[in-house]
Amino acid sequence: MKPQTLSYYQQTVQHAIERIARGLDDALDLESIATGVCLSPFHFHRIFRGMTGETPLELTRRLRLERAAWQLVESDRPVIEIAFGAGYEAHEAFTRAFRAAYATSPSGFRQHAIRRFVIAAASGVHFDPDGDVAAFVPRNSGGQNMNVTIENMPELRVGAVRHVGPYMQINRAFAKLGDVWHRFLGEWLPASAERLRNGPSYEIYRNTPEHTKPSQLRTDLYIPLE
């Protein structure tokens, strides 16, 4: 492993996290963020999710909720105004999301002056009222030790899961293909000496569930490298 390669991807993701954390009132523009760190939105989304455990949209929503929790206790702003600031168009939707995160309603949180602002996150990145952004903790579930070989592949016809809509929702399509992609791009790639290049990523299914036990199914993942 070349440390500078890991450092490159850590710096790339950290830059994106800081841009998100310091622009919580801005609309999330994944394409712009990806371009800012010299990656395609497709690859950036997978690397970001793999290294942090959250998609950019999930990080944005969590930080907005943490800010809302802080505002409920440290300010006298109306709850509905705080809800709008957190990106919710209706009080009911904000209350549901807040209760799911903090096990109480926004009004109850304010009434009891609860000061548990942060929500559990493996990355260690949380809202800071002073605008500071902590260095994130890269996810490590053993993906750095994945069995990977580098090959020159011929042109192939491939099948795909089609996704129509914004990149920030593309995780719905990724979920159908398995979390191993996140470990591959979020853990193995940053720890390797390799750099991604723009191009398609794909899978090759070496056997089928029709004739193979689940424990023996094999799927190869392919990414383009410089």
C-alpha cells in the first residue's frame, strides 16, 4: 500500500464533507461536489459511501437534524422555522424524522432542554455551531484485505440496473447490487496503490442461483484503473 494513495482519497472525501457541513443551507449538488474533487459522480458516490458509511444526502440530512437539535435548545426560534431550515417542508415530516433520531418530539426535546445534539455516526463527523469540521474516521470492515487482481479486460456487453433520477438517490440502485461495492471502493481502493479513471464499473456473475448454493455463489466486480 502506498500511504499517499490512501491520503488522496481521505483528502478527497474530507474536502467533500467540509463543503457539505459548511453549506447546510445550500441545495446538495453532487455533480458539483464530485467535479470539485476530480471524480465522476458515479465513482464519487460509491467512494464517499464506502469510506464514511453514509451517502452525501444522508450526511446532509443528519447534520441538519443535529443543527436543529442544537437550535431547539440554544435559541428561541419557532419549531416550524427550524424545520424549514432543516430541509423539511412540513412540521409533521420534521417531527417524524426528529423523533426517529432522538426518541422524542422537537417540542419535548426543547422542553426538557436535552443537550444530546449528535446522532451516532461511524465517521465521527457532527454539526459544530462554531463551524469546525472534524476529520472523518475512514470505515474499516476488512475491505482492505479483499482478494483483488488487476487484469486487462476485452470489450464486453454488460447488463445494468437502470437508475433514472438524481445521483443523490442512486444508492437505491446500488442497494440491489450489494454492499460489497462500498467495501471495494471505500476501503480496498483507498488502501491500494491504485487510482480510478473514468469509465464503467460492472459485475460478472460466474454462476447462478438456479444451480448453486447461496454460500457458493460468485460474482466478480470490475472497476477501471489508471
